[in-house]
Amino acid sequence: MLSAAAFLLGDDVQRFAVRFTVAFAIAYGAWLLGNWAHFAAVTPAEEAKFGISWSFRLTNEGGFIVALLAGLVIANFFPAFAAWLKAAIRPELYIKIAIVILGAFIAVTVAGKLTLASSVMLRGVAAIVEAYLIYWPVVYLVARKGFGFSREWSAPLASGVSICGVAAAIATGGAIRARPQVPVLVSSLVVIFAVIEVLILPIIAQAFMAHEPLVAAAWMGLAVKTDGAAIAAGGITQSLIEAKAAAEGVHYQSGWILSVTATVKVFIDIFIGVWAFILAYVWTNYVNPRPGAPKAKAVEIWERFPKFILGFIVTFAIALALSLGAGTDASGRLTGAVGEVNLLRVIFFVLTFFSIGVMSDFRRLWQDGLGKLAAVYIVSLFGFVIWVGFVISWLFFAGIKPPLAS
């Protein structure tokens, strides 16, 4: 199936198939290693079950981290091998497939609690206001006024830091007609910091927000800036918080924490096309007008809209309709079927994180001028993005808990 996708994308199918097979083997091996009991066991009961006396307690989501580290090792110590794998390193493709599959999983999760689900979705709209109207102008001003970047650099950087990372940076670069290397370098920076956030933020969330799980979930969606990293951070946060709650005798219905992270992230993604059109209109007509050049047209919204969101909406709608129309027995079978499909989502998450690692050659990125861009990112991300995201999450999700498993 992925070879067919490679064909439709214009890739060399034979080359893709061979190199994807190698990439998949390494990524899946990393996933298996991440599920080793010494990494994944969380509770004392699980440690006793496997006959071990210690564990890093990463949960089985630790497989994402191992896959990421495997990619980083290849990128920074075996650059020739990383270059050979390049044809199969498609993080944007893998995470978009995973998010489309996630639509069905979320639909089955929320079908039994529509009132709570609709409340969560309405609150997710806050992410749009927060990301586009608060983050973006502040990061843009920091880059322009604080660090002296040109508009060509400041706009993609603001989108990458404030909206949703790679996709937003690339869409913004195209909207303002920036040189190709601008969004590429910004995207690389976003990936590096997403790695750091995924390793740190879920642990902080478990330590300080275990009793407000949906606040932690929304925080992952608002603070982590790529789709793959945000959804995986939500998954890791879910596992850590559910494990801590279970140790205290509270058993949450699984899936709600990840669903909130995904909902917030999807709401942000949906409006990338609209935001790109707004920037294209402003740049074309006011910032950098060209004599005789046509004005931006409304059809550009569709051209810049992230199409995978449509796939997410379709799978969500179909699974929700089936769940609501099914009887008790059929509903149970549907839940089981979606659970099986969800295994593919996990595989594509692993491939995403392995790909992110392989793309992160720190020496090359530093030579390309990553240092000054990184300064803007550090000031913006750790200076206010994370904290504002937490405040917004608290205001809209504090006091709302996932349903109990019982």
C-alpha cells in the first residue's frame, strides 16, 4: 500500500520499497525494545508479573523514544546510511496516515459520552484563538524586533513555533513566496525542539497534572509543535497519567486524554489553509507587492488546506455513525475492529519518530545557521508559549475528568 502511495507521489517505487523495508525493520525493532519490561513496566504489580526488580516506567510508549533515538544515532553517526534511507524517510506522510486512522479511534471512544465529547470539542476551539491570535504575533515580533530577522524569516518562524510546526512553516513559506531554504531550516528546528518536548513534557504532566488529565492533554496539543510529536506526547502522557491513577485506585476509561490532544491539534491544523491565505493576501497586496502580479484569490485557501484533515473527518464520521447505529453486540465488534486498526496507527507513529530522528543531523543544521534561529525558538517556546498554553488549557479543561472505566 505504501509503495502505491510512493507511486502516486512520483517516487521511485522499487527504491522506496527496498529502503522502507530496512527503515521499518529498524523502527519496529526499536518499538519491540521499548516494550521490554525494564523500560515499559509501570506499576509494582507489573514488575512482579515479569519478575523484575526495577523499571524506567516509560510505559510501552517508550518505544517512540527508542525509535527516535535510533534515528538520531543513524543521522549523526552514520550519515551515509541516513542518506541511503532518505527515500523512505517521510515523517509527514506517516503522521498524516496515523491521524486519519486516529479519527476512527476517537469516534468509538466518544460515542458513548457524546455530551462530554461535544464539550471537549467546543473547548478545543480555544486552541485556534490561542495559537493564531496570541502566539503568532508575539513570536513574529520577537524574531523581527528582538533578533533582527527579515519578514521572510520571521513569518515562517512564527508559524512554526506558534501553530503546528513543519506543515505551518512550509505553508507560510509558500504563502509569502519565501526562498525554499527558509521553511526547510525552520522545519528542522521545529523537529529538534519537538524531540526535546516529547522527552520532557509528559513527565512534567504526570508529576504535576495527574489529577487534571485533560488539562495535561490539551497542554500537549498546544505546546508540542508538530503533529507527530504532539499526538505521541499525548499518548505518552495518557499512559503515564493512567498508570499513576491506577496505582491510586482510579481507573480512567482509556482514550480520552489522547482524544483531547488530537482534537486540539486537529482544530489548529484545520485553519492552516485559512491562515496561509491571509498571509498570502497581506504579503501579495501590501508587504511585498509586485507590479502587475495578480491579487491573492480565495481558491488559494483550498490549495493550501492540509488535505489529510478531510481523511480524519471522514473516518471520524463513519466510525461515529456506525457506533451510534449499532446494537450492543455490533458495537463491541466495532470497538474490537477499531482496536485492530489502531495497531497500524501505532506503527505509523513509530515510523514518524524514527524518520524525525534520521532527519536531525545536528552538525549540518548548525552549519546552516541554526544557532540564531534556535535562540528565537528558545526565548519564544520556553519564555511564553509553554506557559500560555498551560494557562489556556487550565482555563478551559480544569475540573473535567475522563469517564471511569467502571
